[in-house]
Amino acid sequence: MSSQHPQPTPSRQYSCEKCPLRPLPAFREFESQELSFVSTFKKGELAVDKGATVLVEGSHSAHLFTVLSGWAFRYKLLPDGRRQILNYSMPGDLIGLQGSLMGEMQHSVEALSPMLLCLFERDQLHELYRNYPGLAYDITWIASREERMLDENLLSIGRRTALERAAYLIAFISSRARAGLDVKAALQIPITQQHIADTLGLSLVHTNKTIRKLIDRKLVLWRDGGCEVVDHEGLKRLARWEGLGKERRPLI
């Protein structure tokens, strides 16, 4: 794991008014006063290299982040170093909310690819909750959606076969990315088979055999850069998963 500590950039590459994510159909529109507040709430941008640790379990952070570009994953470690990946973060996702409510982070976050993060100061969350009920509801919605996603992951680990688990995980990540990235062509997910194993609780050998079955069924391809989804609907059918809803989601 990298010990690198990303630093805020001295200026903004994107203003909130010209955010490249905001026009995407996946995100709800802001009211003018909400956009004005978020513009002052945002203190800068953070450039993060692949492999850098964004947040560390047990630490206190003065900041929250929204993913502007790139991919990350949340995870917990056992004392002997075994890792459980909890979820994946991609453009539009809010990182670090748990630390605002619990005092310290209960998980770590590592960059899967180079990232650009919008940086917010936790201290201003009180003003958001006090004066902007629409944004406060958005944060509650984000937390609720995270719980719903974790419920589905628990179902997968508890009841799906290894093949169904892998199909569900890749279909799930693909579904989320297609909304937040506005993907038109084939989607490449920057994960390794070790990431898959650490998410599903399988050995690397078992994961490799399982991924091979998905490749043989022409559902995915595995390249140096990660997993390329060939048949998104086929993955959903194999996993017996209906997919994500079409509802528009908040973007802080």
C-alpha cells in the first residue's frame, strides 16, 4: 500500500457551475442557492495517484471528498493483513462521510486509478444541515443507498454461488459506472483479480477459475488494464440481479 499523502491543488480546475458531472442524466439538478453554497463549501481539488491512500481507518480527517474522476475502493484490514473490500467509489460518489458522523474513519480508501477529488471541510456540514434541508436530505439518501448496496453484497456473499457472486459484482460496478461516467462503448473496470477475491471472500485461485468461466461464456474480457464488460445484461441474468433503479441521484 502506498504511503503517499495527496496534497490539495492550489487552484480549481473546475468550478461547481461548470462541473463536468452535473449535466449527466444520472444526477439531480441543484437549486441555485444550493449550488451557491456548494461552490463555497468546496475548498479546492486533490490530485491522487493510483495506489495512494486517501483515507486511513482509525484516523481523523478534516475533509470530505467527492470523486470528480477516477476510481477507488473502501476496505478494512484484519490484524494479520487480510483485506476485505467493502465497496467501490467512482465519479459522483462522496468519500469520508462516515468520519463526520463517527469521529474517526472505520475503513480505509485507496485509489484504483489516478483521481481528481473535490475537497470539502467537515466543519461546514453543520451549516449544510441547518440551512439547506434539500442537501441534508441528499446526504441521508447517499447513506441510505450505501446501506442498500451493502445489503445486496451481503446477499451475494451469503447465498450466491462463486460464479453468481463474480457476475453480480462486475455487473454492479458496471451499472454504477455507466451512470456516472456516461459510458457509450465497452467499459473497462480498473480492478485486478485480487480485488475481486478480496471483495468476494474467495481465494485468488478460486477467483481465477471463476473469472475464466465468465470469459468462456463471453461475458467479460480480462486485459492488462482490468476487466472489460462484454455482455452487461448477460452478467445480470447470471447473477439473478434486476439491476440498479433509474432514479436520479444527488451530487454534492
